[in-house]
Amino acid sequence: MKPQVAFYRVALPALPANPQGSHAGTWQAVLALKAAKDLDKLFKNREFVAVAAGALAGGGLRYSLAAHAYSNLRFEAGLRQDGYRPGATVTLEASLFAYDVPFTGDAAVWADASPRRTPS
């Protein structure tokens, strides 16, 4: 791994003492420069100085942030219909599981149905 690259993993709940308040909602990634003493060390590294000088000459420091999220929720949906005639009854069933156990919390499911068009 390069010295300019860092990665972090967070399992949820992020704060085990506060599981309800440490996973839901909007998360923010805050990017900041290092403290002055840490920057002094970095400026002794020729490779870092060359990269930083080029970035500053180009108008700013380049960065990249990628966030990946995985969930232990599983959504299953199925469709049954009693025929193919106009007016046939269509039944849509959906299930939500958390850790392979039926989810009992708040959840909403909606479906938009439109007639299938055959090519002309």
C-alpha cells in the first residue's frame, strides 16, 4: 500500500453502547489535512513533496473517496397470476429478512405495474 492511501472499515452498529443511534441516518466523510507535526514529517519525504508540489501547482490537492456499504438485509419478491387474459389477477409477495430471520421492523414496499407492450 502506498503511504498516500488509507482505508477504514466500520461494522455496524459503529458504537455498540448506542446501537440505535450509530447506524441509521446520513453518514459524512470528513477529509482534512494532517496536524502540523505530521506534515513536518511528510515534507521530509521527497516523493510526497513532489506529489504535493505538483498538486498545489495544479490548483489543489487531488483526492478520491470511495464508500462501499453491505447489508445483512435480504429482500425476496415473487409474482403469481391466475392467467394471461386482460383482467387476470396478479399477486405480488415480498419478504424482508435480517440475518435470515423475518424482519419485524418498519419497512415499506411499493410496486408500479404497467401493461407489457408487444413490439410492433
